[in-house]
Amino acid sequence: MNKKGVALILSYMVIMVLTVLGTAFVARSVSENSIAKRYADSERAFWVAEAGLAQAYYNALNNIAQPGASVSFGGGAYSVNTADPSRIAVTGTFGNSSRAVQLSCAFKNTLSVGGNLTLQGFLARAEVYGSTRISGAYSQTGGATAWFQDKQEGVPASQTTIAIPDYNHNGTGNEFGDFVLFGQAAAQSYPADQVVYIQNNGTVNIFPNQSLVGKKIVYVEGSSPGTGNVNIFFDATWQDNQDLTIIATGKITYVEPLQYQANSRLSAISWGDYNEASIFRSQHESVIYTHNNANFVDILEWGSTTGNIIANHDISLREVLTYEKYYYSDDPLAPGFSSLGSAASNLTEPKTGTWQEVSP
Amino acid sequence: MARGISLRNMKNKIIIASGVIILSTLGVVLFSIYQSKQIERELGIARPEVRPAEQPEPGNKLVPARPEDYGMVVIDARASDLTQKDWDTLLSRKIAELKSKVTPEDKDKINGVIKEDPRKTEEKLKKIDAEIQKCEEKLKDDPANPEIREKRQRLMMLKSIGREFP
């Protein structure tokens, strides 16, 4: 080997090293550019989703139909998903990136009355906080008095009632058969250990206690309209932080609601009437839906309901001997209510405090 | 001879230098790749935690439960309306169960909601009796009237609760 040979080898090596280094830096530069682009696209997709959610929120508050197809915005596009009435979800896309954000929904009104709202009785007094929407008319008789924070009569039924979706696919919704399948769908949407499914044509007397802790749905299914009735008695040995919905194909009668638990809610969904009666002071947090009438009768001491009451027909307060107060709750939909289908979205609205980013 | 040693030394130096240069280059390339991955990872961490959208579990099989397992009491559909004695028996048993299970703290909370002057409760029970009497009168003329029968049942439940609570 002479000096020329050594110089040649050294030159080759320097060129090789420089080539490898150059390639590495070019590759890194390309990779960083790609990362930066993806990051920028992802951020843009997020803000497109946020803009879409703001628009969807505005639409929901103002009874404007949500866009069915994706909407171009800011160089990207967003789409609104309202298939599940318990939430309003918006997916934003920009380039190859997508991000999704959502708000949980709550019912808009304290009282939603598909028929008439009546108050009868010599000493009856009702106070309703939040909004009351009545498709029929309000009347009071026998010296009864009432106070409403915000009451409107004659509003379209689409804003006061929930029709049962056509679960049996026979072309007609709102039938007893649809309600039976709705109850099953609601129960099946929760893990088996959170559901109590009872098939019975009699009257089931329920005493919310330790054995119902952690349950989301109790479904009492009768074989025909008027069967599968439920009486609920006080909630004295229940626990804090519970959220249970009792669904019945018959009537539900809540006797002496006695909820003192913190952050617990016991809701009711019935094909038949919902009735409430009490001899002592009563207080409960409930979302109540009845396909028929809601009757607050034989109330012998002042009581309060915090939640939302939706009656496809009438709500009546009869023979109430003292005050009955209704407070609005903007808590997200109670268990089972999201299975009532997209029709419920006319009565629900997204709540800003429930924002969360979800997987697109 | 001296030249031969010098060339051999040179050759060794070249091999060592080449090794050092190649390892350094490899190190730089690996470090570069590592940093790219690090940036990507950090960008991922910087984003808010994304929670998967809650999806209902696909159709759990519904298995009918026994109401008794949950402390429920079923009244058969074919049975006639319960009498006051029936309600007294059922609700006094349930209220006794309840009283034995609640803690003193919970008892205080319950009393905070329903406790009242016993004379007031007596008055209410009298009103309920009068209402039940009215129902009985109406049912003499119209025994099948579902609304009146229902009301009588409700009043009977309230009467039993009024006697047992608080």
C-alpha cells in the first residue's frame, strides 16, 4: 500500500460517511415535516370539530335540524351524529386527520305535557322551576294556585312527547309491542349484572335497597297492556351515587318517595300511568316518562321532585293538600332514556359542562 | 524495514479511524431516529386524553330474575285487591326490615325528612280514613270502577305507612 492508496480509501470513507449522514438528515427532515403536518392537521381537525359542535349546540337550542351530511368548514369538514339522543357528537376532519368531541344531553323542560296540565283541590299549590311546555292547556280549579317560572301552552307535540320508535319493524311505532322491545333494548344496553329483568303480569312491589345498588335498569315486563305494574316504596336503605331507572309495561306508582341519599336518582319509564302519593314530606330526584298520564294524587304533605317529567298525555295534580314543587335538573339522561330513540332529541339539548373529546 | 512498520501502523490507524467514524455515524443516525420517535411520542402525550365514545354493549341475553332475590313482593294479577290488613302486614314487615338495616346516621336523615308531630300524623290518618270511606261508598254503586279501586289501594298503602313511620 502506498500513500495514494491510503488517500483513496480515506476519500471513499469520507464520502460514505457524508452520504450516510446526509441521508439521515434528509430522512429526519422529511419525518419531522410529516409529523408537523400531521400535528397541524390534527389540531385543525380538532378546531373544525369544535366549530361544528358550537353550531350543533346552537341548532339544538333553537330547534333547527342538524345537518345530515358533512359540512365543509375552514378547509376541512365536520359531521354531526345525533343517532344517540343521550349525546351530540361531532367529528372534524382535516387532511387525513380526524378528531371528535361531544356533549351529553339533558331534557330541556321540567314538565313536558303532551295533553293538558290540571291542578285541582282546595289547598293545592304547585311551583314549577325551569320551563313547562304544554301541548294542550293549563287549568286550575277549586282554589288551587300555581307558580311557573316559564310556561308555554299549545306547543307542538314534538316538543312535549316521545313516541316509541318502531322497534318491531312493522311500519308503525308507538305500539305496546314497540314498548316491550324498547324495554328489552334498554336493558340489553347495560352489562347483565346491572340489570334486573322481571317477567310478571302482576304488581311488583319494589323497595329500593342494598340488592339494587349498582343496578341501572329494572325492567318489569307484562304480556299485555295493563300488566306488569310496579309500586315503588321509599328508598330508605338504598345508597349514595345510584342512578336506577325502573321500566314497566304497566303503571308505576311511587309511594312515599323518601330519598335522602346524596347524588342518587331513581327514574321511571312506564307504558301506563305514573302515579305518586305520600303521607309524609317527600323528596326525590327522578326523570319520569309515561306514555300515558302522570298523576300526583293523595299528596298529604309537601313534596319536591327534582328532574324532568314527560307525559305523553296529561299531568294532573289532584287532592294535593300542600305544596308540590318541581325543580329542573340538567343532569345527563338517566339510564334507559337513550333507547327511547332519536325522537327524544326534540326534547333534549346538549349541556356545555359535559364536553369531552372522544375517539373519532 | 522502517517503512514497512510505518505502513502497517498507518493501516491500523486507518482501520481504527474507520471504525470510530462508522460507529459515530451509526450513533448519529440512531440518535436522529430516536429523537424523531421521541417528538412523535411527545406530541401524542401533549394531546388531551381521548376517551372512547361510550357504546352500549351488544345485546346481552336477558335472563328473567326472581323478584324475591331483590326483596320485591309480587301480587298476583288474578288476586283481588289487597285489604287494609294485607297492606299493614306487608308494609309493617318491610318497614321493620328497613329499620333494622339503617344506620343511626341514616335514621337521623330519614327523620330529618319525615319526622312530624304525631298529632299531625293522626289528623292525616283520619283524613285518609274518611277518603277510604268515600271510596267504599262509591264502590257500592260501581264495584268495578278501576280509578276508585286504585285510589282506595293507594290510600290503604299510605295509611299503613303512616302507622309505621317514622
